[in-house]
Amino acid sequence: MGMLEAFIAISVKPSSTTDLKKVFPENEKVKEVFYVTGEFDFLLRVEAANTFELARIIESLRSQEGVENTVTFIVLEKLK
């Protein structure tokens, strides 16, 4: 069975943006990091073996200083 893929949208305190731009890419489960506009500040693509590992990844991201909120989207099917 393949890896579970998810996108995690993250809101951060403005004063933490610069530091988190460096922190998020260091996580080996984070495959891509996007600094975005809109309701959220970052969009991360992560890969996990299962939902338990995904939960640990989310907890790790939420524990970072300056992270205010996360919303996770699990990919059900990649169409393109």
C-alpha cells in the first residue's frame, strides 16, 4: 500500500513567519512547503505511512512556536 498524502494549511503569528520558513522544510515528512496568501500562511504537503503517523506529524507542526491553527486535508485520489 502507498503512502498517505495530505496537505496541511497553517496559520502563524506574523512575528514567527521568518523562523517557520526555515523550520517546516527540516521535517523529513514534509515534502513541499508553500508560503501562501489568504486565510492561511503556509501550505505543506506531507507523506505518512498511516493516520497514526499523520497525527504525530500534525502534533509536531502544532508544537512549533508561533503556529496558531492547522487544517488538514487528506488526499483520497490524485487525478492529475
